[in-house]
Amino acid sequence: MSKYLDLSLIEINELLKSKKITPTDLVLECFEKIEKNKDLNCFITLDKEGALEKAKSLEDKEIKSLTYGIPIAIKDNIVTKNIKTTAASKMLENFIPIYDADVVKKINDADMIIIGKTNMDEFAMGSSTQTSFFGNTKNPWNKSLVPGGSSGGSAAAVSARLTPIALGSDTGGSIRQPSSFCGIVGLKPTYGRVSRYGLIAFASSLDQIGPMTRNVYENALVLNAICGKSSNDLTSYETNEDFTRLIGKDIEGMKIAIPKFYMSDAIDKEIKDKLNNIIDLLKSKNCTIDYVDIKYIDKAVPLYQIIAMGEASSNLARFDGIRYGYSYENPKDIRDLYFKTRRFGFGNEVKRRIMIGSYLLSGKNATTYYNKAMAIRDDMRNSFLKVYQDYDLIIGPTATTKAYPLGQDLDDAVKAFMDDILTIPVNMAGLPAMSLPIGFSTDHLPIGMQIIAAPFKEAKIYQLASFIEKELNLDLCPKLGGESNE
Amino acid sequence: MSKYIPTIGIEVHVELKTKTKIFSSSKNGYGSMANSLTNVVDLGYPGTLPTLNEEVINTAIKAAHVLNCKIRKKQHFDRKNYFYPDNPKNYQITEARTPIGYDGYVEIEINNEKKKIEIEEIHIEEDTCKSAHRGKVSLLDFNRAGVPLIEIVSKACIETNEEAKLYLEKLRQLLFYSDISDCKMEEGSMRCDANVSLRKNIADPLGTKCEIKNIGSISNVGIAISKEIERQAKLLDQGESFQEQTRRFDDKLNDTILMRVKETGNDYRYFPEPDIPYVIITDERIEKAISSLPMLPDQRKELYLSRGVSEVNATKIIANRNLSDYLNEFLDTNLNFQVATNLLLGDISGYLNRQEKEINQTELTKEKFIELVKKVEENTLTSKNVKDILDEYLETSQTLDELIQKNGISNITDESLLTEVVDKIILENPDSVKDYQAGKERAIKFLMGQIMKETKGSANPKLVNEILISKLNK
Amino acid sequence: MKDALTKEEVLHVAELARIEISEEELQMYQVKLKTLLNQIEEVTKINDHDSDYLIAPWQEDAILRSDTEGEMLNSKDVLMNAPRKSGNYIEVPVVITNE
């Protein structure tokens, strides 16, 4: 089996340019690997036919970018015209979108090849990819563990090198936490950096699509391809910048803040130790490291629950069995159609969140909870922005733990959110943040750190991340059972 | 019935005359094939997001202006959450908390007195899709989904069905003249709901109110309100209390019927629409919108009166916007507007109605109309003459002189012949002659009419007038 | 603080959400929803916040779209995913008969 896909995008590009390989070779290798690692259950839908067709069509095209001919996997809550898009729900089990998400158009314009749709928590609600209607995804580092979530399929696929690139979405940590659990680089861009048009909405004021990749440079390349203002999304921002521009630039003297909350006792000691190593490394480069307070950061989880579930209850109202998706057969009347379609079409976690969201917005609760949460959230955001008046970046761990066993805490809604206490504040404030691998636990599981920047300062994140990546030079390829058994 | 004081509030939904929908670029149109004017946004497809049509904001600004509302500079949209098959996302995007216009009024004239009907607010929202009921199923057509609407909410300050009708007529005229909406109630581009309650004394708190939904015409609003007042009065007379309810007007029964008893407040779970950032309205935008407004009815009326048009004619002309717009083209000429409006409202309207045409679909150029008005004003043409040649004049490019010649119009100008007729009429109508001599100018009109009748309209009116006056003054 | 919502409260929420729930689920939600609510409750005690807020973490004002017609779907596409259809229409069980 050829091993082109383990090469860097720059190396692959040279091979493509010199005609030593074609995009078709890459696609075939990709599907071979996916087939071999089926047990990871990274994908809900594969589109081999479409991918080969696209590869073929690219052969006549001039090679204009490093992304040319590169296979990419798309999280299954991003709609792809004519490719089934399920959001990992029975509700959309057989749903064929009739339009492309803005990012999908951009991916196609960048001459990348979509190979399939990745597994996830149902409607992105969860942080372990266990609420998927299509079964859980396994962590490539240890198949008895969760890959994290909700973008678990995307994280595992990149980690296992089934594809060099995947797209994920992040509402409360859904790109960064699985990236941390699977040892890959995942970025949640600034709210508004990437068009949300075509992303099946979970919580509209928090959702953002972002790249999940093997390394920092390739992550920036993908962000270059997918960012920008869209006339379809009123909350999208015009960009004209190259996110790779600061990669490799000296970080000497950078000013870095760490929220005290991010080093609390709630975080695994092993993880804190790894982060302390990074702090030492940065200090050795004369970086300033200060501990700071962010207002209400300790309340981010309940605030998030109010906002995210309130918005979700409204966003998911459209799934009613009338225009698309699952529809209860032979309903007695219109009421029966609604109640049964939504009872049988949604999984338990989704229903629970819709229920609580509906409760939080009902009657006087909207004022007590939602409006209040919005106001406090704004204060939290301003507190973050204040820190950026004095500091370049904020760092901290990505998750409180490393990957945990499958089946654990599946039914504990409160615990599930506690996984996200370090990622949620970032979504609440609309900031860009990356999870970057910084080492392994004693049982050789990846550990990630978070680098958080001021709005629209992703380039700064890439600058610091590329420095750390280079210094650590970690081997981030999991030894997969599938391959050794060959 | 007079025992009770009715309090009436009216909510009017008006579809805005924009090219595209409010939150998507689909065509805003009526009468097309079902489900042919939609896109994924209108259908509420997963992943879709709203955009906001600039023209909707501009049009709503115009509405706020013509209805004398204050205009809000910073606003946001809210989601109104409720499940209904005609509501594609199962939430409606609406300006629940920051209506674009507020504290306005419309002036009506009732019993020769002016009254201000106060307007609480005007807010922007999206229309739902259309459902048709067929036995056990309902059929959904999404062409209307996302058509921009403004909802105009009056204060509960209307006291009679007559006031309600006048308010709606005025509202319709204003919105129509401002190019805000077609205001076609039969097509649903203007829809009315009325809230009615009764109380004994003005000092009493408002009585239990009932809402009558979706009344199909302004005259039906009048009927619906009076029927509802009757119904409630009867219940109150019998000492019965009743629940707040929603009713609808049934054309066939000519009465209101119960739709549903209101639950204790609908739980719409409003929250700010996160997909649409704050909308900031600049002074420049307001100025631009207002300056693009056509001349409004009140302004037109004032202008026509100042050009010597009778009150009756002015009102009638304004009731027909095409004619009024046509007439306005002559504002910079010295045309006799009274004669012009007589012609427009008389024979020309008759022709247009017969032919089902608009005035701009005829051959009546500006020059030809000026010529026609002049000849009538000079009494060179009698009204009979006008009738004889008008069709041809409106349908061909022939000049008035050509037509006069062609039709052999030569009015009786033989003075001796006319004197004979005048003498005869004077003899036959001694009373009118006395009236005239007693200073009643109107008598002369009657006598003129008799003479024209006698000559079958072929007498030269100018000449007849001269002879008649000289005879009477003898 | 109660440790469960009443049945009526849960049923009201299920009604708003249009989700049918079994007796067993009803009991489960009474407790589960309350547990979550208790956790959220602490937020309501915060009172020193600014009352003005952004709708999303997004400071720009809305950019309006010009009123020009864009692409539309043909009715075949509109109906493609619809579970029930009739002619060019999407069909549903009849909506409340008195309307």
C-alpha cells in the first residue's frame, strides 16, 4: 500500500506537480485506509464515486495551490449537495441536501476532494461521539476510549491518517476537545471568520466551522481556503490575509496570559504538568507569563447551557416531518405527526436539550435566564478583550482530562458539560482558539493545550503553535491495530 | 346597544411591494405556480440563514413616515417560536421588541370632524406559507413564505365600525399611494384583524376582548365589528360573562364564528434572532426613503382644490390613483383642472371601465388632453359631442379638429333658430324665469339644460348662453 | 429547593417542544431537568452585569442585501425530500379545520 498520504502537503504537492502521482492515487489510498480501519467508525457516509470523479476532473486542471487534489472529510452536520447529510440523527437518516454549504463550495474551489461525511454526536450535542445514531467512533490511540466530540469522527479520521484534513464544528469545544483527545491540531476560528451557511445550526451565536489537521501549517492553509465573508451569512467577516504568514516567526518576548481558572484543581495533574513544561519553554524565549482573572469564567458552563439549549430548542424546531427528514408514518392528525416524529426522530440527549431549552425560554424564564445569560456573557467577553489590551495570547489546557473509556458518563448530562469548562468560555466570547498536541500521558494518550487569541487574530495563534510544535517535535501517529494485523 | 361603549383596536398586516422576499432573494410574487417562488431559505432547510432585504427596511421607513410614526434607529429581530405547518422554521422572525415605527397616527374625517386614530407600532416580519385545506389533508405552497410584511397595530381608540372602516380606507389609500403595498385585500396583500370589547362607562376598565381574524374586505370589517358588538352586548345584557376568544368572519353567514377560546397567553418563547445582527438605520437612509415618496393623497387634494377643482371631484380623482397620477402630469400647465377632472371622472372613466383599460393604455397624449379640455372649456364641444368622438379620440392618433370635421360636428350656430328655441323654453318655464329674476343663478342651468334637450345637444352652448341671458335680462 | 419538576411543568415543556414522552420519560425528565436547572440557577443570582448586550459575539451592524432576485428552486426540488406530497404541493394532515 502506498504511503503518500503520510507525507506533508508540500511533499504531496511536489509529487503531483511532477506527475509522479495523480489525485486519483490519493483518493484510492484514502479509501484503502478507511476500509482497513472501518472499526474506528469515523464515517457515516462515504462518497468514493464522487471523490474519484472529482479526482479525475482535477487531472486536467492547473495545480494552483497546496490544497489541490487533497482528500478532505466533512463533519456530517455540514450540508453537501447530493451527499447524504445526517447530523448523526435518525431525523436525517436519509436526508439528501439540495444545496452546498458555503464551506463546501470553498473546499471545491480549492480543488480539494471530499471523501465522505464524518461521525459526530447527534446534532453536535455531546462531547464523546457516543450520541450518534450510527454508533460511536473509537479513539485511534486506544480503541476502548472515546475520541471526544462532537467532531469525534473528524478527529479520529485525521489522527488515524485516514485523511490529512477534516472539517469540524465547534459550539462549546467540539473541535478542540476531540483534537486534544486524538492528538491533532484543531482550530475554532473567530465567530464570523467562516460562513455558517450550510452548517446545521445547534446554537447560532456559538457555532463555528473550523479545520482539523495533522499539523499547524496545514491547518492555516485550510483556514485560508474556507474563511471569508459570505453574502449568505450576516455574521461573516471579510478577510484578506494569509494565516501562514507568521508561522516560523520568532516568538521572543511574547506576552501570554493564563486565566487562573485554567489551572484549577478540576484539571488532571498530568495535563497541568505538560502545560507547565510549555510555560517553561516559553519563559526560556523571554515570553511574559502572567496569571489573570476573567470575569464570570467560572460561570461559563451554566451560561452556556442557557444560551446553547435555548437556541437549540428553536433551531431544531424545523425538524417536524413535513418538508424533509424522518416523518412518523400514518399519524392520526397534525399534532400526532409533530409529537411522534420528534419523539422517534431525535435521540435522548437531543430531546433533553430541546426540553430544557424550551423550558428556559418559556413564560417569564426568557428574562430570568436567557436575557440575563446574554448580558453576563457580554461582560465575560469584554473581560477577555481587556486582557488582550496587554497580552498577545491566552493559553491553558484544552480539556480537564485525557480520553476516557467508551460508555462512561454517557447518561450524565451535567458531567458531560464539565468536560467543556475550558473550551466553552471561548465560544461564549466568540474568540479564536486552537487545540495543539503538547505531549502524552503516562499511558501514551495525547494531551492538548489551548491557544486563545483576540477576535480575528488567528495568525498569532499559528505563530505560537508552530513554535511549540517545532520545539516538541512529537510523533503523533497512533499505532493502529488494523495495520499491524495486516 | 347604546348602553355600551365599544373599544376597537385594529391590526393590519400589509405585504410590502419589494422585488424579493425579506430574508431570501426569492421573488416576491403572487399568482405563480405553487412552490415555484422559493429557495432553501424559504423552506427552512437545515443550515440555511436569513439575509435582510434593504428595500424592506426602506419601505418600512416610508410606512412609518406616512403614518406619522417615530422611527427607531437601532433594532433587532426576534424569533417567535410556535409550531404550525405554514411556519417553515417553526419560528417566525419578527420585530417583537423593537418595532421600526411607533407612536403614530392616521387622521380620518367623521361627521365633518377630524379624528386621529393612534398607531401603537409598526413592525417588520415575514409572511407564512399558504395552506389550502382539502378534506383530510392540507396542501402547502411556500411561495408566500418569507414575503415581507409590516404589521400596523392601532391603539384601542376606535369607537365605531364606521371609524374602523374610515381608518382602514385611509390606511389603504396612504400605503397604496406611497408604493408600500398593493393593498389588495382579495389577494391577501392587506389583512385585517379587529379586537372588540365593550364597557358601560368610559371610566370602567376595558371589557373582555374578542379578536376577529382575517377579515377579507373593509366593508366586512364594518359588518364583523357591528355583529360582534351586538353579540357581546346581548351576552352582557343577559349578565353573562364570557372568555377571551378568537373568531373569524364568515362571508356566507355574514357573521363571526368562534375559532378558538384563547389559552392563557401564548408561550412564544421570544428571544433575539442570533442570525441577524443589530440593524442600524442612518439619517441618510431615512431621508432617502422619504424623499422617494410620491405625492400623498392629502397633498394632492390640497393642490387640486387650489387649482379650482371641486371638493367632490378632488376626492373622486384621488380615489383612482392612475387618474390622479395622470392629472399630476399637467401641474405645470395652465389646464383647467375642474374641466379636466369632469372629463376624467365622466366620459373618460366610462370608456376606461368599459374597455377595462388604464388611461396610459390609450392614445390620450398630454397634448391631446389639453386640446380636449380647452375645447370643452370654450364650449366649442358639447358633452354630446364629446361622447360622440371620445372613443375614437382615445383609440387613434387623430387630432380633435380632424375628428370634428370627420364626424360633421357643426353645432347649431344660427342665431334666429336658437332664439326661437330660447323663447319657447322661457315661455314653458315661467317659474324658472321668476327664480332667475329673484337672483337664483341656478335657474339658468336648468333652462340651459332644457334648451340643449330641445336641440338634442346640438346647439352651440356658448351662443345659447349669450341669447338666454340677454332675453332674461330684458 | 425542590429536587423535581412537577408533572405539569414537564408536560407543558413537552407540549412547547412538540415531543411525545412516555410515563417513564416523564418521571426521568422531572428529575433530570431539575438537576440541570439547579446547576443553572446560580446564574440568576448574578446582578452586577451590564444589561446591554450583543445578540451574538459580533460587533458589526447588519449589512443589508440589495433587492435583486436570486436563484430559486424548481418545484421538483422543493418536493424532493418531502415525505408527503400532492401535485406541486407539500401535504400534511389537515390543519385545524376551523381555520
